Amino acid sequence: NFQDKEGLACPSLKNNQHFIIEEKMDGIGLGILFIDGLPHIQQRGHIFPLQEIPDLLKNFKSWVIYNEEMLYCMIGENYTLFGEWLEFKHLN
């Protein structure tokens, strides 16, 4: 509530000063885990085999397949690696 504006310390730009605008990158939250040596994906609490991921994530699937050996060496079957998959496409 900013009804009492006199108490605010609002910055001002003077004499060619610069400012930075920050934006949060928002992607698809995913987890990668291995079950019986096979890669699986966790999304919103659901776990499914890599082969069953939707076409929307085909580039993610390709990335996991390309990096599968390294991922398995890093996390094995005891851990899940979580992160945000960011993919931006321009549409004509």
C-alpha cells in the first residue's frame, strides 16, 4: 500500500545515469532420473520414461540422449537432477 508517498525513497535518473531491468526466465521445470539404467523425466510430480515425453520437449529429449552417459555418471540411480528447460522460438 503506497498511499503515503512522502516516505518513499524513489531513485531518479540524472545526467545520463543508467538503470538495469531484470526479467526472470521462465521455462519448464523438469527432473532427470535413471530407473534400471534408463532415463526418466519428472514433471509436476509425475515420472515417465524419456521415450514418452511430448513433442513439445523433443529438443530436451535430444539433449538428454546426447548427454545420457555423462548424466548417468553424475547422478546414477540415487539422485534426480532438477532444472528449468528454456527454449525460445520465433514464429513467423
